[in-house]
Amino acid sequence: MGIAALSATFWLLVATLRLILAGDVERAAPTPAPAVVAPAAVAAPPVLDKSYSKHDRHICGLPHHPERALAERTHAPEPVGNPLPKAAVVAGFNAIRPQIAECFAAYGVPGLAMANVVIAKSGKVSKATVTGKFAGTPTGACVEGAVKTAAFPPSDGFVTPYPFQLR
């Protein structure tokens, strides 16, 4: 918005405010609609100055390989590609079903135990917390202990809730 437009808007607001304060609201001019502002120009990609020698770049703190430095700044890093497959998650939890059944046999409380599980990159369960009806109960503690024995293949790690039916 130019200075002239800002100045005009300012004086229009001053005049409107004077009318309102004077009690002559009926004569107050309506507030003007905001001006449409053109979007800002898109910045051009940086231009590499290749006139510096490697020695000059070292002294000035510039990268020795400007193309590589520019690529590192303009591209997002590649994600690590070792997700834990769903089948491995299911297989790991199915392997501990006998231990979960022992928890039910020991305490005799039926229901659904929801466990929030953190699987480390190594494939070991680093944290298991039972929530809901079994939170803070002996049955819940038993389920947490069983879940912590589950084993998975090494991966990027994984966090998930997982239900265990006790019956």
C-alpha cells in the first residue's frame, strides 16, 4: 500500500472518529473495504558467485563446493527408510499372547487392556503403559510386563496403542 493510500485511510478514520465522538453517528462514513494488495514477488533462487578461488572461499568462510552447499540448503534431507512393517508389529504382539492369557488367568478380570507401546529402533519395547480400566491395577501391571518382552525387527522405531483382549 502506498503512502498516499495510507494517508487517505488515516484521515478518513480521523473524520469518522470525530463524527462518532460528536454524536453524529448517522452521518459517519462507512469503513472502506481493505485495498487488494498484490502478492509479494517470489524471491529468485540464489546465484552462485564462482569467481572466488578455493583459497578465497576458505578465508571468507565460504563453502569450498558452492553447488553442494546450495543443494544442501534448498533440498530437504532424505527420510530414513526403515519403517516397521505392520505384519511385524502384529507378529510381535501375537507372540506374547500366551503371557497375556496368563495375566487373565492370574487375576480373572476380563476386558480390553489398551497398551500404549513405544518400540525402540533396536526392536525392543522401551515403554509400555496400560490405560483405561486396567490402568494402575495388578492385571494392567502384568500386561505391561508381558508387552515389554515383545521383540520386533530393528527399524526406525514405532509408537502405537495396541489392544489386548483378556478373557
